[in-house]
Amino acid sequence: MFSFYGSRRLRSEVCKISERLYSKVYYSIRSLCGLLAKRSFQDFNWDAFKERFASDFGKAEEQRYSLEQLLEFANRKFSKTLEDLVVLNQLSWQRRREYAERVNASVSPQVEAEN
């Protein structure tokens, strides 16, 4: 049986994992929406898109929508499951690391640890 402090620590760890999963889903959906918008508009601006996306979906830290709502949206709009979105997020980070290596830059250790 867990002690009170042990269960609180476990709950904290579960929350951290849940936040990371939410971020992965959020940023994968943002990426998919961005790619769709980029194909649709010749004068696409990524920074302007990110601002618009944040106004519609909120920032990842806000968690304006539940994880379930984001997954429902991803499924309806892109036919993507949770597993698909996590893989997309991993591929995105892999591309970022490869790009950083090519330009001799380093990815922040804190950001790397979150992955």
C-alpha cells in the first residue's frame, strides 16, 4: 500500500506524463494543420499561423481542450489516432535534432528531456 506522500508523488508523476502526452498531441495537431494551411495558401507564414492556432486552440500549457477533445478532432480531421500523433511528434523531434546537427547547433537539454 502507498503512503500518503508516495501516492501524492505518484499522482505528480502521472500529471507530468499526462502533460507531456497532451503537448505531443497538441503540437502534432498544430503541425498537421500547418502543413494543410501551407498547401492551401501561397503566402503562408508559419509565425502568423502559430498565433492563429493558439487563438483557436489556446496554448499547450492552457489545455483549453481536453486530451479526448483533441484526439477526437485529430481523428475527425486527419484520421489520426493517439499512436499516430505520438509517432508524428517523435519524427518531428528527430528532424529537429538532425537539422541542429547539420547547422552545428544543439537542442536544449531541457526540451530534449521532455521527449
